[in-house]
Amino acid sequence: MTDRLTTAGRGVARFSAVSRPRYGVDGWPYVVGLTVASAVLAVVAVSVPRPRVVAGVAALLPGVPAFLGLRYVVTGKLRLRDLVLDQLAWSGGEVVVDLGAGGGLLGLGATARTTGTVHLVDLFVGKDLSGNCTRRLDRNIAILGVQDRVRVHRRDVRATGLPDGCADAVLSSLCIHNLAEAPERADALDEAIRLLRPGGTLVISDLANVVGEYAPRLRAAGLQVDTSRAPATFPPQRIVVARKSR
Ligand SMILES: C[S@@+](CC[C@H](N)C(=O)[O-])C[C@H]1O[C@@H](n2cnc3c(N)ncnc32)[C@H](O)[C@@H]1O
């Protein structure tokens, strides 16, 4: 699949399938484990005379989630990126913060929608995303040719060090659930709210806690909040869009 980012008018970013950005496999230890388990069981299913059907069905149990996870990585991530970015009314020049950016899926996608500065915040945790490191992110930035308007911050999403109200848009995908305790996740949401300027928009996509934790906390902070499902994601994700009043 050719990943071609466009923007109306200026700052068009294009890249071929050969040198396209790589955004990694989310939760790769699980995806690899499920794929290996499925492959082993499939080999058993074709090797043993009986009970071949039982082994075949057993191979499907890890095989189906492994396939869906890989499909999300190959095509679903790009659809999710576009869905998240479509939640904003871009007018050009927006300052964007991507919390838990990884390979820059959302933040680098935003560079095709705005000419403003994009801040990518991450601690580059290896278990959360395959190949997760600043070198891969720098490569993605270079492929897109947006070095002049992207800043990488090796910081915790709960303490980004960025100024109050600096962002027109704060984005995050599959990051905040990695914080194990509810108070830690609340701190990440409070940091996102702090970064948003009045009138700014926060969009979070995640596989857990969106309806039960994120939406109520954002509402309690006075933001206008909507939640929805994100199709073609696996594990299934939900999106919360929160707007800060002016
Ligand atoms: C599953 S990856 C998702 C990356 C990217 N948002 C995407 O959708 O492709 C989760 C990211 O969150 C980052 N992360 C996890 N906990 C973090 C924390 N407390 N502070 C900063 N980054 C964190 C990980 O390093 C990883 O890059």
C-alpha cells in the first residue's frame, strides 16, 4: 500500500512505497507470540493423522487475533490516523502535540494537514512498539522532509515540559493505557488538558478506559466530549474527542 500524505495547497508531503515511514507493530510481543503459537498448531494439525480437526481449530484460536493485529499494523493504523486527524478543522499553522508518538503515526500525519510545529513526545518503550527508538522516528521525519517543523521530546506524557496552552491540538493513540494505575492515566489526561489552548481539541484513541475514565475526567474538567468506536482497529479502539471552551 502506498502511503501518500497530501494537503490542500502548500507543504505537500509525498513518499513512495520504497521509502515510506514505518510505524511499528503495537504490542509486538503479543502479536509475535500469537503468530508463533498459531503456526506451531497449524504444523501439528497437518502432521498428526488425528485429531486433525481439533488441532486445526486450536490453531485458529491464536491465529485469528494474530491476523487481525497484523492487519491493523499494515492498513488499520493508517485508517486510524486519518480518522483521528479528520476530527479537527484544520486551517493551517496549528501547533500539535502527539503524546506517545512512537514512530510518529499521528504527529507526522498532522504535518500534512498543517504548517505549524508538531511536538512528538515519547519515552520510546521497547515492549510497546516494535523498533521503538529515536533513530526510527528521525528516519520517518527525514523521509517526510519535515525536520524544520517537528520537535522530538524524550519525556513522560505526564510531564512533557511544554508550556501551558501551547497546543491547538493534542493527539494520542494507544499510549495512555500503558500507564498501569488509574491515577497515572489521570495525570496524563491532566497534562493533555494543560497543554490545550482555549478552543483547542484533544483526540485520544485507545483500547481501554476511554468511556469509563477518559471521557468522565475530560467532562469534569469542563471540556465538551464525544466518544465513538474506531473501525478496523485491533484490539478494538475507541476515540474520545474533547474540545476546550474559549
Ligand atoms: C503502542 S505505542 C503507539 C505509538 C503510536 N502512538 C502509534 O499509534 O503508532 C505506545 C507508545 O507510548 C509510549 N509510552 C508509553 N508510556 C509512556 C509514557 N509514560 N510517556 C511517554 N511515552 C510513553 C511508548 O514508548 C510507545 O511509543
